[in-house]
Amino acid sequence: MRSFLFFCISWFTLLIAVGQNNTCNNATPFCTGQNMQFPAGVNAGSAQQGPNYGCLGSQPNPAWFYFQAATSGPMVIAMSATWDIDFICWGPFPNLATACNSLTGANQVPGSGYQNPNSNGCSYSGAPTETLRVQNAVPGQFYILLITNFSNQNQQISFSQTNTGAPGAGQTNCGMICLVTPTNSGRICSGQANTLSLNTSSAVTSFTWFGPNGFTSNNSFLVLNNFTTSTTFTVRGATSATSVSPSNTCSALTTVTVIPYPSFTTAPSNTTICQGGNFFATNTFSIGGITPNACTFSWNPGVGGGVMSPLSQNTSIFP
């Protein structure tokens, strides 16, 4: 009987989740390059009294964030959800300590609606997508961003800076952010090794990997052998930066996806043939839920059939 070699395509997905903060004083920091996502509040009340909310006719289910500009230039922050959301942004402020008491109309980022294509600091539209435009971020200064779930629907709200890397674009200070970004080397077949790696923001002072069966490690680069099932690893970072969270920690996940080897049977039409004759074998196999075009297989050692599509079929073999 011939043996098969299988080759599988690999990929992975990383998602950063952020908990909602419903007052200015416990706003969550935001950093260039982060794709922020958080569960929108539902029936969570209105934003606090005191600030001037500009174009916002109401402020239900508030979520507060802040960022510090590191370089000057325009910043574009796109927000998206499934149903109607709104936002307002204030700044610049010289420090966070006084920012929440200075959310006045004069301190709002200029523009609302579509008044200015280069600056838009407030929107009360009925759309599920919004765009904050800071025309010229001031280095070292802080900005406060409020996003509201006007629809009062259960949904995830995502936002990120979309002009990162553009010539002259403003950047934020990531040194005050606790951010850990674990990755792995992608999908593997059962029994193979996988490489885990970690990037952190400069604010992270220590970190620990956690895995199944009590696994822990403090290395940023790991090669782990003999995966037999898909496995999720958690990285928890710690920082001395202020206003990160009550515990000054952050965490993220990465999952190593293990593809089981396909099971197959080979049923030859004959076990004895004359020299120069043809041999036919029907190959029937299952690839464990993988889409057929994700894998290929071949005879080993190679024969006239070569590499074939991973489907049940009759294959002519010329010994």
C-alpha cells in the first residue's frame, strides 16, 4: 500500500478586546496601531453631568477613552458597529488630571457632521460608522473620546486609527499603554511544533504566558512540540503606568489550531497485474472538517499519478 503526504494551508487571527468604561475618570487609554473592540453598554444610563456634549442630543450607554499625541499631524480614527453609534472628542489638554473637568465647548475638537473634511470632532448621525478627524494633533497633549451606543442594541463597537503610517500623520504615545500582542506560527498538523512569540508596548514591565495543565513561561519566544489538539494560550502583562486598569494589567489570547490527520482507505481493484498493466485504487478519506481545497496529497514514493485533488476518486497507477 502506498502512503500519503498531506500539506495544509495555515493562518491565525488575533483580536484585542477592551472593557467598557462609563465615566471620564476611568477612561481607557488608546494607542496607535491598536484595533480596539468592546461590548456596547445596553440600558447603561447616560453620560455624566458636567461636560458640554456639543452636537450630541443625548449620550446613552457611554464609553470613554483617551490618547496622548506623540507627534504632530492629522489623525483619523474610524469607529464601526452594527447599529447607530455617536461620538464627541475634546482636546488638546496638557494633562489628564484636569482634562475631565475641562470638557467645554471651547475645548471640543473642531467640526461636526460634514462641516470640515479635515476636522470632525462630533457626530450625532444615525449611522453605524463614524470618523473622528483631528486636523493637527499636538505632541504631548491628551485627547478625550466619548463613544455612545445610541441604538441601545447589543453589539460590538470597534475603532482604530486608519491613517497610521501615512506621510505626516500624527501618532500616539504607546509608552503609557499596557499592550501585549501574542502570535503563533499558524495552523499545524497533529504532532507538529508551533512557535509562540510576543510583542509588548514599552510600558509593560513583566509578562507571563499561561496554558493548559498549569503551563507558564516568562519567555517572549517559545517553541513548543507535539501539539495534538487546538490550544489557547493567554499572556498577561503588568505595568506601572497609571490609568490602565485597577490592577495595572492587560492580557490577550492566541490559539494554536491543530489539524487532525485525515483518515483514509485504499481499495485496489486488483492485487496482481501483468507487466505493463494498469492498477486502479479508490481512495476514500475524511479531512476532519477542512475544506477540500485547503489540502493536497501525493503518493509516496512518487508514481505516475503525482499530486491529486483531495477528493474520492479512481487513480491510475503504473508500477
